[in-house]
Amino acid sequence: MNTDNLVIKLKEGNEKERLAALRHLEQQGDETAINALVDLLTLEHSRLVQEAAVAALIRINMPQVAEAVVQLLESTDAWVRNAAVEILQGLGETASDVVRDLLQSFDPDLRLFAVNVLGEAKYRKAVSLLQEVVNNDSNVNVVAAAVEYLGEMGSRVTDVRCLENAGRRFKDPFLHYAVDEALKKIGHM
């Protein structure tokens, strides 16, 4: 069955037919298939089909998936936003360029999502990216999240300095608590 017919089945078939079409689109893994699966996350009413689409997008594991999914982080639907985060985490290093770009967004919510992806996916460069966030981001909530993940993943002297610097940059009691906890986790207190 060609891609166009599969996309039609995805929109018009019963749940079983939509799942079958979804599996075939996953195997094709081209741009049309990726876009159809991403669209499915916002248009589909069956949670089973939505979750199958999340798994399929992760298994496709291409940078185009990360690029297509990033728009979902701005959805008003919390499930859709969480699905986008799950996909970006599941893609691992494949999504690293997109996540790096998100860290530069003007929107602190998008930066926070990027920090969550980094902290859970544990990319090779996650610690250095988290340090950059802690040292440079202007939003206390984004920095606090990065501090927490750095406490879980960090261990070097530079991580300690970075965390201590975050405590000096902000006068927020929660951030100070997060810094103290992170320093304990890496064995500095």
C-alpha cells in the first residue's frame, strides 16, 4: 500500500486499521510518514493509537522526527506536550541538535522542556549543556531544573563551582534548596 493510501487509512479507518496503517508508515519512515504520525498525536482520539504513534516515532529514530515533534511542545494539550518530550528523550542523541536549539528559545517553557529532555535522555554532552543553562539562563525555574539534573549527573569540581554560582546568581529560596540538594548528591556537602 502506498503512503497516500496509508495516510487515508490513518484518518478514516477503524482503530485496528489505523494501527495497521501506523505500523506500515513506521516501516516507510519517510517525511510524509513522519508528518502523518506527528499529526496523529494531535488529531487522534484513541489513546492506544496515539501511544503507538509515539513508539513508532521513537523507533524511526531520525533527526526529522525531532524537527517535526518540536512544534508539539507548544500544544495546549498536556498529553501532547508530554508525548513530544517522551519522543525527544527516546530519540536520544538523534534529537540533540533540536534540544540544543530549544535551549536558546525565548520561551522559558521550551527551555524547561529541553532541560527535562537532557536530564532524562542523558546525552553525551548533557552535563556540559546543563552547566551552560545553570551559568547563563535568566529564568530561575529553568536554572532550578538544570541544577537538579546536574546534581544527578554531575560529579566534577567544575560542576560544584557551577552549582555554587547558581546559588549566588539568584535569591530564590527554592533554587538555594535545589543547589544544596544537588551538592549533597554529588558528594560535596
